[in-house]
Amino acid sequence: MNVRRLIPAAALAGAVALGATTLTACAGAGAAGGGADGKLDVMASFYPLQFLAERIGKDHVKVATLTKPGVEPHDLEITPKQTGLLGEADVVLYLKSLQPAVDKAVAQSGVKNVVDAATLTPLEVHGTSGHDHGADADHPEEGHGDEHGHSHGEAAEDPHVWLDPVKYAEVAKGVGAALEKADPGHAADYRKNTEELVARLTALNTEFEDGLKNTATRTFITTHAAFGYLAERYGLDQEGISGVDPESEPSPARMKDLQAVAKKENVSTVFFETLASDKTAKSLASDTGLKTDVLDPLEGITDKSQGADYFEVMRSNLKNLQKALGTK
């Protein structure tokens, strides 16, 4: 079972109230922006925040994203033009620490209405393994970070909160509050849309709880260790081949450990994702006689995604987990 360690973060109540942001309301009851269409211009750093803005803002917002479909978010590079567009947005939504280039661009843009999703729900520590979240004497290399500032086992905050529907709902509430603050004239609509979205996420959580209640094994192996929150929520053990950055290379010792875990825990499947290479997953699967399948971290939607939006892909993830874990 995963060991949960909470990281001190801004209190949720204060975050939802946006005490940690610099949001300011515009004069009057209309949208904060000066767009010709009268819509609130929202810039989201990547898909999960884009999805929230679109679902909560609906017809009152115009949403753009810095991370185009098919681009691996962790490796995103920001152009000067994109930095300029950031400064023109009425509201910027990003998740600090997930994309270092975005963190830097936001700091340089001078934009005032910024919402850091990492302040809207408490972050936790999740290493590459559901059984051991820290480096040990036998494999000290697993405690090292990578060039993106991510950790492969050391005490670092895991940013992948959107893969837990409960925590994603908390972020949704904060985004809704941000839009209300920036565009008070449509506050009632944003509030209603937020409540509807949170209700759907609550229902999705129930689907996962019921669907993963009885399984033959509780352990799954994935290339990208992005599913710590999901595993914690539903009593599963995530064994990540790499760390929270999908491009990091596992050590030979880590691969050997995973072969032992697969045998001991009756693991049937090695999961890979659509936006990163499946080479390592297929190598491990070949060495251990396991199958491969997709577990999508939902950092972007492409024509290869197993669904057209967050809810569809999450339900595909659930079905793939049920198959791999041996739902009874």
C-alpha cells in the first residue's frame, strides 16, 4: 500500500479563496478582459487546466493552452511569442513545478491574474515505488532528481493531482473561484458550472471505488510514475519504471527490482502512455513475459488517446486497470 506523506502547502481553504493568488477584479460587472468578443481570455499551461477552464467558463471564456496536443508537457519549451501572450491573458492557470519553462515564463510575463493549481489541493510525496518512497542504501541513485527538477524517489511533491478525481474536484473549485473573481458579472454561471463539474467528478470517483474494490492483485507497473494519487485513493500500489518525468531512464537495478515485484505480486501488465516512448515498458514486458497496455496520465489529448476528453480517458484507464489487476 502507498505510504502517504503530506507536504506542507498553502492551506486549502485559503487557496480556494485565492489568498495565494494576485487575482484582481476588473471595474464593472463585465469580463475582466478587453477582448472584442467580451469574453474572458484564459491561458492554461496544459490540458487538465484547459479542460477545467472550458467546462467551468463555457461561453463566457476563450481558452488557449501553452502545451499543444501531442507535446509532452514536462519537456515544453516556451517561445517569446507565447510569453507575450501570457501577459495579455486575463487569467493564467498553471501548475507550478510540473513545467519549469512555464514557471519561468509566468514569472517573466508580468501577468497579474495567476492561479497556481498546486496551491488548490495539498500535494504529497510519491516515489517510483508504492512500497518505498525513498532511496535506500542498495539503490542510492533512485533518490536523485533529473534535469527537470523532478525526483525519482526523494521527498519531492508529486504534481499529478488531476489523476485523482477527488483532488481534481478541489482544483476545479479553485479555478471556479478564480473565474468568479476575474469576471464577477458572470459569477453565478461559473458557480453553477463548477458545482456540475464537481458532481461529475464525485460520480467518477465512485466508479473507480466500485470498479477497483475487488481485484486479484493491487500492484501495477507503469512507465511514468504519475499515478501516485490515483493509487493512494483506491488502495493500489504503483510501481514506476521511471520517476514523475516519463523521459527519465531507470537504472539496471530498478529494472531488476521490477522483475522481482512482477513475479511476487502476480503483475500481468506493464503500462505505457501515448505521449512518451514505450520502449522501456516493452523491454520490461519482454523480459518478464508480461503484456503491455495504456495507462494515460492525461497530460494531453491526441488522436491516439483512448477518449475525447478527461472523463472518457479516465474511464478507459479504469477499464485497463480492471483488466490488468484482475477484477473479480
